[in-house]
Amino acid sequence: MTFPASAAPLTDVQRVLCVFAHPDDVDFGAAGTIAQWVAEGLEVSYLLVTRGDAGGFDDTPRDQMPILREAEQRAAAAVLGVKQVDFLDGYRDGTLTPSIELRRDITAAIRRYRPDRVLTSSPLRRWDRLAGPSHPDHLAVGEATTCAIYPDSRNRFAFPELERDHGLEAWSVREVWYGGGPNPDVPVDITDTFELKLAALRAHASQVAHLEDLGGMLRDRFALLAQTLGLPDGRLAEAFSVFATA
């Protein structure tokens, strides 16, 4: 199973909401693109479903890991110029499902931020890369976010308590970008923002400090992706699948 061909990205977007499972997901997949959006004047906000309590590669006490990773994500966002970073409560790293509760919480965020574009993880598994993009939490958040985009956030009768108790009126997202899915076909040239992406990722020290050559590994990965999608030699690219939601 794969995505159909992408739609042409909208050119009049003002607000973007990025919804991901763990701290660092957004930076591994899209930090170069987000740095460009911020530089272009787009208002970008993050919603993280967990605080990454099951992450890390050392003996950091488990009760300290969520605190550490939240701080790392806020520092990484600041590198890119992203000012709004929110975390959901009550969800554990490694246990996510596209539940009604998660759909409701993401719907509330969409209605609160009122984004034109939502960037999230793919709900479709990549069989060629089971590690990383196909983490079950990523797939669950991609599916829950897709359901929150349609029909939940635009239907005032879905989760009526959001409007009744919190004043969160229905909102229609116009476009969704998926990262980490099969056969992405919308490249974003991140050559000029690669160093910002790398700095944002290095802010996630609990996740990347053990890697000997993070910059070289990522440069090779995104150079190959750029080449595959037809960019000139020497360029670097992130890539997405993009769909209109009307």
C-alpha cells in the first residue's frame, strides 16, 4: 500500500501545526523544511503526544527522561524559531493507538491553533524501513491526526464538549503533509537550512550523543533523497506526501 501522487502544495498558508509522537520526530523528518517555513513568515506550532519516556541510550533514570526530553524539544524548536510547543498528558511512549481519546485531544489542538496545514507522520507503514518511520507510535499518531483533520475537527457535532466547555469551534484544515511514508514525492530543498536542522537535532542529546557522525549520516541520507527526486547534484532534500483535505 502506498500514497497516490501528491497535490501541489498550497501557496497561501499562514499557520502550520506539526503533530508527532515523540520529541525529536519532527526534527529528524522535517526540521530543515520547518526552518524554511519560519523564515518565510509562517506561524509554526508543535504538538507532541508523548514526552518520549521510553527513549534514550544511557542510564538516565526513567522518571527523569520525560523532563529531559521535553526540555530538549523546546531547545530544538527555539533553534528553528518555533515558539509554541505543547505536549499532551496521559500518553506513554510505545503504547499509542489511534484511540477516540487521542483523536479528541488532537482535534482540540487543531481547533485551538486553526492551522491551514498540518504536518504529521505517515499512517502508512514503509516495509522497506521498518525501523524509524514505521514505529507503531508514528503510525498511530498519523492515523489519529488524519481522523482529527477529517471528520472530527470540522464537524461541530464531533466532541461537542470542545465547543460547549472550551469555546473551540469547528475548523477545517486545508492541507496535510505526511512525513516518513512510502514513496514521498514532494521534495523540499534544505541545503541552506541543513545546519539549522543539525543544530536542532543536536539539542536532543539524550537521543543522538552516541552517534559518531550525525552530520555525515544525515547529509548522505538527504543527498540521496534529493538525487532520487531529481534535484541537482550537491543538494539536500526532505520529502513528503501532500494532500488537499477539502
